[in-house]
Amino acid sequence: AIFSIPGGRYNYPYVPLLLSAVVLMVSRTHRVRRLLESVAFRFVGTISYGIYIYAFPSQQLVAWWLGPHDPLTNMILSTLLVLPPAILSWHLVEEPALGRKDAVAGWLARWRRS
């Protein structure tokens, strides 16, 4: 295996540094930039906070619901289960909150002056 380093995985600091350098170099290519700017990636970026918030509960629900099974099944089912609440969270919570950020900033500025 590629990460079979004596003493354990990521035991030496150069492994994560090398991987970071590869990611940074690859992200500068035209094809990768086009992929990262695609509609699908932008959509995932938009709902990513909801995915982050609801991923663990959905994984636990799938594990509880199906019992012992392989991790790939859990990943696929959890991904399908997390998308609806993540999309709803964006539309019902996050987007309206971002729309009110200027009003809240103005209120905070007035509150600090008083």
C-alpha cells in the first residue's frame, strides 16, 4: 500500500505535506479548475454546511436501521439520506440568514455605539 510507512500511517510530516503540494499543483490545471467550477460542485458547495451538520446523524440512522453491513453501503445510503435535509437547511435557514446579515451587522454596530 502507498501509505505503508513503518511506525504507522502519516507518521512522518512529509507525507501530508507532499499530498498537499500535489493537491495545490493539480488544482491549478485547466481541467480541474473547470470541474471545480461546474454546477454540480457549486451545488455541493452551497449545501455543504447542511451535509456537514446532518452527515453524522444520517450515518448513525443507517447503521441503526440496517445493522451490521459494509461501509460502502452506509456511505451510499447516508449520502442519499443527508441530501434532503441539507437542501432544506440551505433554503429554510442558511439562505434567509445570509439575507439578513447586513441588518444584523447594522444592529450590532448601533448597539456597540450605545
